[in-house]
Amino acid sequence: MPTTLITGANRGLGLEFVRQYAEAGWRVLACCRDPKAAADLTDLAGGSGGRVTVHALDVTDPARAAALAAELDGEAIDLLLNNAGVYEREGPLGQLDLAAWERSFRVNTLAPIQLSAALVEHVARSQGKRIVNVTSLMGSIGDNQSGGSYAYRSSKAALNMATVCLAKDLRPRGITCLLLHPGWVKTDMGGPDAPVDVPTSVAGLANVIAKRAGTKKHAFVDFEGADLAW
Ligand SMILES: NC(=O)c1ccc[n+]([C@@H]2O[C@H](COP(=O)([O-])OP(=O)(O)OC[C@H]3O[C@@H](n4cnc5c(N)ncnc54)[C@H](OP(=O)(O)O)[C@@H]3O)[C@@H](O)[C@H]2O)c1
């Protein structure tokens, strides 16, 4: 049974990733900041016959990431899915909230790379050997048509660059790193006007992950498999 570890698993895309991978027969290590407050996730885990386990993880806490790596010592993670992310409310130029910008970098950029480093041995000993970082088309420099959203855009653009570094560092170990854009999706982050529903986005992303498995080539692609401008 392949294993995936998913961050931000208590709601939105993360919760649906848990549901779909569990239904597909995977073992799921579902991570969230506060398991006690994650009713939907704990319900899902409770009905999964032990396939889904819930783990406390604030992705901005390197000590907790190290402790989780130790708890999972010797285990294999076929797919590390760095999904947790934030879109901080931002004012226009001149009213930028620098603390929010820093938080965006901590969650969206530093955390996925730091967790990948903490769990690299678990991924390396697996069959699947995949690290997927959920990014955004808003992190594309080539596609930036509207400006604004300084914190979110720059934190995801930096994630894209750091993931290319990761991909090149880990390719000799047979690990494939992907950057996936889920589309504009109806979640708390995407809002009710988003054109893509959560199950459609996640099914598309899982399909892309399966198709790109083992290619050992990094890519920046959307939930329909289209390559995106860097
Ligand atoms: N929805 C879209 O249209 C869209 C478009 C492009 C990219 N994305 C990306 O897709 C990913 C998932 O987004 P979503 O739409 O599902 O957003 P969401 O509904 O707002 O969910 C965000 C998730 O990230 C978690 N998270 C935030 N900070 C965390 C931290 N410090 N430690 C652990 N977990 C943390 C949240 O947990 P809490 O409940 O504890 O806050 C929540 O589970 C993000 O990386 C986002 O940038 C989304």
C-alpha cells in the first residue's frame, strides 16, 4: 500500500486529497495544525479502517517537523504533498503589511522546503519517490498580468525557484519534484466565485501526479496537466 503525507489536511484541497487517496487505497498521514479542531478530518480518519491517521503539524514549526520525522522513523513516504498555504489579505502598494508578507513566506515558501528536507530519507526509501508542492499560477512571473498580491505572488514564485533547486538536488536519488497549480478552486481561500470545484481539482491533480510519476523531471503544471509559464 503506497503512503502519502499531506499538510493542511483539515479543510479545502488538503481534506479532499485525504479523501481521494484513501478511497484509492493509499495509506494517508494527514497533517494539520490542530487535530482537536479538525472534525471533518477526524471523522474521515475514523471511518477509514486505520488507513488515515491524523498528525499534528504546524508547518512553520521546524522542531515539530523534526519530531514527526522521528515518529515516522524507518517508514516510507511515496508522496510528500506540501499543500498547506496562506493567502494573506493585502492592501495596495503603500499599505503593504510586512508582517503578513513574512508569514506568507514562512508558510508558502520556507515550510515546504524545510519539511521536504526533514522527510527526504522517508521519501528516498519509498517506491514512489515524489515530492509535490502545491503552488499557484499567481507565482508565475511570465503570467503576471495584473500585479498586486505581492506577498502571495512572491512567496509562490520563491517556492517555484526553491523547488527547482530541490528537484535538481534530489534527482540523483531518483526523487521527482512537481509544482502543481490546482486551478482557481472553491475553497475558503478561492472563495465561492471560483470556477473549479474541490473534487474536480483534486482528481485532476492526482491524475497529473500519477502520470508524471517516475519521470524525474520537475514541472510546473496545472490540474489539467498543462505546462505553465515560469
Ligand atoms: N483555492 C485556490 O483557488 C488555490 C489556487 C491556487 C493555489 N492554491 C493553493 O492550494 C493550497 C491549498 O489551498 P486551499 O484552497 O485548500 O486553501 P484553504 O481552504 O485556505 O486551506 C489552507 C490549508 O492550509 C493550512 N495551513 C495554513 N497555515 C498552516 C500552518 N502554519 N501549518 C499547517 N497548516 C497550515 C490550513 O490549516 P488551518 O485550518 O489550521 O488554517 C488549511 O488546512 C495552498 O497552497 C494554496 O496556496 C489554492
